[in-house]
Amino acid sequence: MRASVVAGSCGLGLVLGACAIANTPAQTLAYERWAKCSSAYVQLQWVGVDGRIAFMFSNPAAREEIFECLDDAGRGGPPLPAPVAVRPPGGP
């Protein structure tokens, strides 16, 4: 009896753990938009569960290009939170 309770608890833990790994719909949408906009001078840092994109940039022109591209990619679709641009530590 005790072994079946332990096995059931482990199985439930695995199922709940797998759910925690899956992206939210907003994250999936953000990754799709990022795929259209990534550039050589930027690096994706993270995508929040709400779909907010944070990226690191080393070139101010590339930063603006990414903001424009993400804005264009979002036209006609569900809105996402405004992206966040982060400068590299000790960078320009």
C-alpha cells in the first residue's frame, strides 16, 4: 500500500513538473516574434511568462531596429508587454 502511494506521488510530481516547463501562450508568441527580429548585435536574455522580451544590445542602432521590428511583428496580433533592452555590463 505504501509503495503505491509513493509511486502515485512521484507520478503526480512528474506531471506537475512537466507542466511547469512548458511555455505559456504569450511566451510562444514572443519567441515567434523574436525569431523574425533577432540581429547580430543583440542577444535574447529571457522571455517572461507574460511574453515580455528582454534582450542585450551592443549597438544602439540595433536596439532601435529590434524595437521597431517587434512592434511591426505585433501589428494585427495580440499585444505583448513592451520589450526591455539591457546594456552589457561594462559595455558602451
